[in-house]
Amino acid sequence: MPNTYFISNLLEIKDLIVDDFISSSTDIHLYFHLEQRDVTCPFCNSVTNKVHDYRTSIIKDAPVKGKFLFLHYKKRRYH
């Protein structure tokens, strides 16, 4: 999506990938996820990139141009 770089800079989130953007007369919905990379377990300090499942968090942000803004973040749960 060509606006991914602009939205990533606007939200100050590195490696942002925009999946969908829906705008209606009263609200804006932005669906996104982050680029997959190796992560370190906070408990055992092992490095993994195996995804267990995905969950979507809906974050209500400040209004933009008089419309409510909802950020739909598809986050990963790792093994």
C-alpha cells in the first residue's frame, strides 16, 4: 500500500504494515500489523520466530477531522 510509509511515520511505529483502511462519515478504522521478526522471550531469554496465534486489539485513538479513530492491531503470540 503506498500510504504505509506515511502512516508509519505519522503513528511513529517502525515496520508497520497496513492491511486495510476504512473511512465512514463518523469513524475511521485502520487495520495493521507489524513485520515479523525474531523476538526474545522475557522469561527464558530464548530467541524465537514461531507464531502461536494472532489476536486483534482495538485501540481507540484521538479523533481526526471530527471522526473517531480506531486502530485494529493484529498482534502475534509467540511460542
